[in-house]
Amino acid sequence: MAHTYYKDNREFMKALDRAGDLVTVEQEVDWDLELGAIVRLVCERKGPSPYFKKIKDYPEFEALGAPLATYRKLALSLGLDADASIPEIGKVYVERTDRGEPVPPKVVPSDGAPVKEVVVTGDDVNLFDLPGPMVHDGDGGRYLCTWHMIVAKDPDSDEINWGMYRQMVFDEKTMVGPVLPFSDMGKWFHNKAVPRNEPMPFATVIGMDPLAGIAACAPSPIPEDQFCGQLMGEAVEVVKCETNDLMVPAHAEIVIEGEILPNVELEEAPFGEYTGYRTSPREPRTVYRVRAITRRKRPVLTVSNMGVPTDEGQLLRSFSLGLEMEKLLRSQGIPVTGVYMWPESTHHLVVVGVPHAYSGIASQVAQLVFGSKLGPWFHMVVVVDEKTDIYNKDEVIHALCTKCNPATDIHIYRNHLGTPLNPFASPEERKWGRGAKVMFDCLFPRDWKPSDKPILVSFNNVYPEDVREKVLSNWKSYGFTD
Ligand SMILES: Cc1cc2nc3c(=O)[nH]c(=O)nc-3n(C[C@H](O)[C@H](O)[C@H](O)COP(=O)(O)O)c2cc1C
């Protein structure tokens, strides 16, 4: 059954507009810092997405900033009311992706595919014909691809991956960016294409529909084109590339095709990153040689501005990492009551709710999540009991500061897998993608007698049900408004 969703980003923009989550900027903006600065402030203010109608030097292009950087926009993308709560949004994601079969994409002819309205190949290709913005002052170049996805194929099978890997324009026909070795595309490229010295075809898709964006940055357990189909409830329509056999969403705005070159590297970065810092130095990174650009006649470039929270990468990675972690823990029989990764932590902190069913359950949770495929991306786990509201910062901080004994309940795991972007890691740890992890066990010890456990003094815990009901039902008549 098809769910409510938007087949392309334009339909989604109309939904944002109807909900009051889009601002149309008629005034010309400069691709050199001004556009990026607006998007940055929007993220920091958790504001509506700016729809830029006029970009300096690029009369044929438009842009959309911060397309999915708030829970309101995420709720809309899934066809929910913009005011849906975080657990309601999570429930829809899990219902759609945890049940039923993967939904393979449907190939449509090039003729009529919006992303083929303009086709440029060979010598005519020039990346500077696209309005790649200078996103932050201090960036190492113009980052054309900040809210996009790269389509790639396993060299040894038909498996497809959609993933987000930033790309900076290097010259007219070359892009460059980091591809971390533990990502799906990274494993194929670094472990297969590079040792065999074989170029790997790629297609960068910009301005895909919002669910494709969610799928591309989710740690999806199945190929993302099929995961996207699950989110939509029907097949995503794809069309063949001009210069290779990869399939790309037919309703996207821009596609850049080519090959990832093995055993050649070019300098990339610095860049303002999702941790809220400029961490990685300028150094040699992966090279994308461009063979073709296809696009709509007046495409809308999507632009994310990474920095201090909250941008869409932080929000969507937190959202999907947390929920995939919950699925993983449940699949291992852990009786979790919920998992929530805080976007404000730049997806570094995850809160797990679990009853203290047996001794050591908090350590088991930590080791499973740190040891999973999701593990490199975060380093703090707070385990709370089933009565703590994991979405409520007040309750989580209270549990952390009252139930976690600094002498016995903070567990540090050294020399673990990390990312090269961890601001707190030493330069050597960053270079090798290593980092420490920590788990805060906020469960009172199992071996304490019930009388040893202090009683939580809260409205819900220390009043009889009849008194609570009376107070709640009379609340307005006492004179309170909320
Ligand atoms: C906006 C954004 C930018 C990202 N940039 C990079 C990047 O430059 N290099 C990288 O290896 N991972 C990057 N990531 C993380 C990958 O997207 C992520 O590992 C991948 O999409 C999904 O993981 P998988 O391929 O391991 O399933 C980025 C994520 C987001 C949301």
C-alpha cells in the first residue's frame, strides 16, 4: 500500500510552504558565502527552509536550504502533521521499514524523466556551470554536494548503495571528498576497486525527494533504493544514467555521473562539519571524474549547512541511527522500552530505556550498540530505566546525575572505532579513526534490596491514582491554563 509521500522535492516544497515551513527569497543572493550564511542561521534558529529564486551568476538555477533540518519538516516528509511528536514520527518509520518485504525500484524510460530535461556529456561538462556554493568562510572550495546522495554498485554483485559523501568541486570535470572506509560505499571502493585498480561508476543525485534523502543517510540494513520503496510504500521510479548502468531517481533535480578513480587522490577540505567544528585538515582524498550532467531545465539545488546543531544530517542521522539501534537491540532479545539519539549531540549521545531485567544489562546494551555497524558514529550511551522518558532532557539529566555512581557506573571503552571527525580525539586518533566510548549506567544496582533504592519523588510516583486523577481533572478549574 502506498503511503502519503512526495514523489519529488518540488511537491515537498509545496507541503513545506503550506505548513509555514518555507520562506521564498525573491532577492538575489550570492553563492559565495551569503547563501550559506542564511542557511546556517536558519539551522541555528530551527527556522523555515529558504527557497532561493535568484542566485548571483546562475539565472537558470534555484536553491533550497535546510530542506529537512527540523522534526516538523521530517514529519511532513513522511506525510504526517508537522506537529507530530518525535515518538509518533519514529513509529511511522519503524512500521514502514521493519515489516514487509523490501520494495525494489521501478525503471522508467528516459523520455519524460524530469532529470533528463537537459543532458550534457563529454567536453561540454563543466561543474562550474552549476551554482556550487561557498558554504562557510574557510572551506577549501565550493561544495556542490551537501544534501545529495551518491549511487554506487558493489563491483562483485548487483547490490546498490545510496549514501551521502560530501563532494567539493576541484575543477571543471573533477570532484573530491572523503569516503570513510567503514561505510558501504567505502568498503566497496577501498577494499575492491582500489586493490584491483578499477574505476568505480558513480552517480551523484542532488534534489532527490525527501524520503530518498532519509534513506540515503540512514544506516539501512537493506539497499537504500529498496528501503526508500519501503518508506514510500511503492517502488521509487529510477532511470538509467547516460554514461554508465547505474539507476537514479527519475524525479531528481540534478545528476552528476562518472567514475571514482582508484589510486589517485587530490586535496580536499577544510569544511565545516556535522560535529559543529572544522576538524579534518586539507589532505588527499577520493577523486570523482565527471562524464555527464543531467538536470531539469530550472533545477533547485539542495543545500545543507553543517555546523553547530541542528542541520538535517544531524537530525536525520540521529533519528535513523537511534531507531535502527532499537531494532538491533530488540532483534537480540533486549527488552528495550525505547532508544533516542539526541540531534543536539550531533549524533554522539544515545539514550536507551530498559528495565533492569538482569545484572549487566546496561553493559550488554553498550557493547551491542558500540560493536554494531552504527558504532563508529557515536561514543556516549546513557542507559536509563523504563520509567524515565528518554525524550525528556530534564528526566534524563536527573537520572544521569542521581543514579550513575561515578566510581562504578561509568564504563570507558578505549581504542574503539571512531571517526576522523571527532573533535575531542587526538590528532593521531583522528588519523586512524579511533576513539574512546563511554557508557553511563543509570540503573540502581540489581543487588540492592528494594528498601535500599531511594524513592523517586515525582507527581506520578508519590501520589495515589485517585489523587492524581482528581488533580488532573480539576487542573483548569484551579485556575491553571496549561
Ligand atoms: C550530510 C551528510 C554528509 C556526509 N558526508 C560524508 C562524507 O563526506 N564521507 C563519509 O564517509 N560519510 C559521510 N556521511 C555519512 C554517510 O552518509 C553514511 O555513512 C552513509 O550514508 C550511510 O551509511 P552506510 O553506507 O554505511 O550504510 C555523511 C552523512 C550526511 C548526512
